[in-house]
Amino acid sequence: MTVPALVLASGSPRRRELLERLSFRFTVRPVDLDETPLDAESPTDYVLRLARAKARAAARAGELVLAADTTVVEGGERLGKPDDDDAARAMLTRLSGREHEVHTGVALCDLDRGLQMAVVETTRVKFVEMTRDEIDWYVATGEPLDKAGAYAVQGFGSLFVEAVHGSYTCVVGLPIATTYRLLKNAGYQLPNLPRCCEEKEV
């Protein structure tokens, strides 16, 4: 079936840009939820729970809602968005020269079908060794302050990313291939899909 009116339950400009690049037509409907982790909640359970909750909160009849949540984990500890420049410096110092994980939960909700599906994508990211001057310069750009883990892989932060093992778009905030597979598994057919991507009849 063709995707009904698509809603992105996120105010993230990065997620919006990823969908726009693929010519998706959608409405943006951010939701405001308490994102405090539960006691003993794993990072993957955390992003799954929030993605599902965001999708449910934005759901309306006649629409398909897409939601996502991303977290950065280093040494088993979640690194959220830094509160200030000092917190950003501390996070970047911690990531410098090390490998960390980025988990993104993706959820779909269609009230008319009674459907809710969610998956998690995990990508490993390796940072180069950053000097103090490089960290100070990057923090001064202002980019780290509204980013989980204090960096944007698609921005100035790319200067310090040595390797990405897995989905690049997962690190940006919405794993596109995973999202497409989720839509397919839910039985949706994307409108205006190129013939090379259509399922061939046997």
C-alpha cells in the first residue's frame, strides 16, 4: 500500500534534511517528552522507548508517523547534549582517540491500521586524537551545544571522525536504509519509487 500522509515527529533539522533529499513529502510535528532514562535502562531500550513514545504522541487518524531518537554511548555511559561549553569540552576530550557507539531508534505508528513498529540501528564511530586547541576551536563554532555527544558528523565534527563502522545516517540521526526496510516490512510502498527499487513480480 502507498504511504499515507507522512508525519515526522521530530524538530531535528538533520532528520528533516535526510528525508527531503529523498523527495519525501511530509509534515513536521515535534513532540515534547520527558527524556529521562529509566533505572537500569540500556541505551538501546532507551532510544526504542523514546522513538515509540514520540510516534504515539504525534499520531493522528489518516497519517503515518515516523519518529526517531539517538544517543551516543562511550564506555557504557550515555553522552547527551552538553549543557555548556565546559561540558562539550569534557565530552570531546572523552571521545578523542577512542571508539564509541551511536544508537538510533526508529518507530512507525499508523492508528488506522493499529500498527506500531520500531527497530534500533547501531553504528560505531572512531575519533582521531584531538588537541586541546582543536577542541577549543570546535566548541567555539557552537556546533557541539545541541548535539548528543557534542559533535555533528555531517558538520565541522567530520574533521575529527576517523572511521564510521555502520550506517552514516544513523549517526546523523535517522538511518535511512533501516527506515526504508521498516516501511517495506510494514507493507508500505513509497510513492514515485524508481523502477530499480520496486519489487519485481515473479
